[in-house]
Amino acid sequence: MPGIIARIKEFSRSPQGQRTIATARRTAADPRKREQARQLLGRLRGRR
């Protein structure tokens, strides 16, 4: 599906996309948020 990939690339280059990426990077750097994400992924993987 090249259309979806192209849309994601376009969004990531936009000012709003850059803000979203910066926010995600700051959140990923926070140890508490990283642990919350790890737990959430573990729960989602456990459902299969």
C-alpha cells in the first residue's frame, strides 16, 4: 500500500508531524512512560 506510506512521509515532514515526532521522542525518553508503554505492549501481546 504505497499510498499509506506516502501519506505518513508527507505528515512526518509537515510542521504538525514534526511537533508530534518531538513529543514522541520526549515521551520515549521518560523512564516512567517507557515502562508504561512496555507494560501495555506486554498486555496486548498476551491476548493472542
